[in-house]
Amino acid sequence: MRVTELADKYIVVKREDIHKYLKGNSRYHTEDGFYSYLNVINIHRKQDGKKDNRYVVLNLDDEISLAHLSRKLTEIIHKRMLEHLDEEKGTLHEANLEPIKVKDIAVDIVNAILRSKDITAIEDAQEHPSPV
């Protein structure tokens, strides 16, 4: 399977925004009301045999340093490959181990992206200093 475009399959709402914008606002329901809707959905998902999933959310509009990201991703890949290397035979023995899951590398990848975003912000500030 290959992703050809990003779809709006999920709705992401920051907890901070729920507390800030719904608290005590009867026009849009209450903060507790919002959570009760989510609980109803979770109950029905469990009845359908679906488990609670965990996701990593990234802002697709954030700018990142491609050079830094590329270097960090290469480091992550090499680190994971070395963990599966049979040094005596000089081969990868991934088949003998548990498969690597997304969660095993997601934190490393997300941190690389966030760090690349920080580097981009620093570089932009250096190129376009604020007037004093």
C-alpha cells in the first residue's frame, strides 16, 4: 500500500482547546459533554471489537530542516539495522526476531522531525533577525 495523498480521516482536537473553548460554554455544550460523546464512541468501538489506538500527530504545515531530518533518519535506520545484524555471518537476521512495529521507531522519527523544525526556526531567525 502506498499513500498518494493525505486525507482528513481523523479529527484532532487539542485537550487544551477543549478546556479553553468549551468550559462552561452552554452554546457549544460543556467540556464534560464533549468527553461524554467520546466515551459513547469508545463504548461502541469496543462492542465492535476495535481496540483503542494510539497516534502521533504532526502539523503538516510546519517547516523542517531537510538536511537534519535526512541525517537523523539515516541514523535511526542504521541503528535498527545494527540491532538485527549477525556480525559472524555479516547478514541481517530480522526473520528470527520480533518484527519491528511502528511504535518502535515512531518516537525516534517524531523527535527527528521536531528537532528539524527547531533547527529551521533557528536558521530563519539568524537569516532574518528581528529589528531592535
